[in-house]
Amino acid sequence: LIKAREEFSGDQYSTYIGQIVETSDGRIAMVVGSRFIFVIDKDANPISLTEFPQDRSPSDFALIDDDTLRITAWNWSDDESKVDVIDFSLSKCEFKTIDSISSYHNVQMADDGTVYINDYSTISRYDFDTKETIPLLDYINSDINSDRLSSIYPAGNDEFYTFEYSADWEGRQLLHLTPAAKGD
């Protein structure tokens, strides 16, 4: 932990805090500087500081259970654009890649660990068992102009929130996106 702390303090960008989650026993895990997972106990004492695998940049994460963070991380190890889905054990400080998704599009994770892909014509859910994307919401058959949307935010039950900018880009409105099969 001391060696990692020295490296952690030597880079001005290392102190940027990304996502934070709290376990039921009060531990807090956070992504720091897009390089580390930092875990502290309920009294703010450091437990671990673990560096991400080389060529991986974390994007989103969700607490799957009190010991497992599920993380989406862009994989920069070759020319193909991929997102690795990685489970991190808080107690063992170990990373385990559970899947790798080829994607050039926006990949986001819900609080329950569900992975969504937004290719700006369709929002799809990634199925870990079949390794397929399941289309949920099609912008083409809606009255939504996907060119004017900001990022999507998973709201659970395959529903999403996003902001849609006006035609002049001066105003915006909050949209609650619901797949047609679930809509009114």
C-alpha cells in the first residue's frame, strides 16, 4: 500500500475521484485517477490501493455483492475497440475479466451490473450468457432525434434517462426512455 501511495501522490491526475460505492459493512470503494481502485474502511482507514491492469481504463462500475465490483473498462491493448467487463474482489484485490465486448459505441452499466450499448440508433442490453446484444429501444421508430441526445443513464428495468437538446442547442429537456413494449 505504501509503494502504491507514493505512485498515487506523484501524478497530479491520480487524485481525480471517479465513481464511489459503499458496501453494507461501511467499506467505500472508489476509482481514483482512472488507474486505481482505492478501498477504505468505515473509519476512513485505507484497506487497499490496487492498480488497474495495463492498457485498461475504467468507465463504469456497480457493486454486485459486498465483495465484488463489476467494472466496464476500455481495453487499449490492440487496434480493435473493446470493452472488458471485469469483476474485482474487494477482499482479494484481484481482477477477473468475465467478458470482452467489441464496440465502438457508448457502453454503460446499470447499478445492478447490466451492460448497455448505445450505438445512437438503438440501445441494446448485452447478454453475458449468449454473448449477444438484445435491442431494447430503437430511436429510428420514435420521435427522438438521437443526434441531440446526451449520454443515457440506465434507470432499471431496461429504462433510461437522457437529456435532449433543442434544435438550436440552447435548451434541453429530460427524457424518460421506455421500450415500446413497456410503454403506454
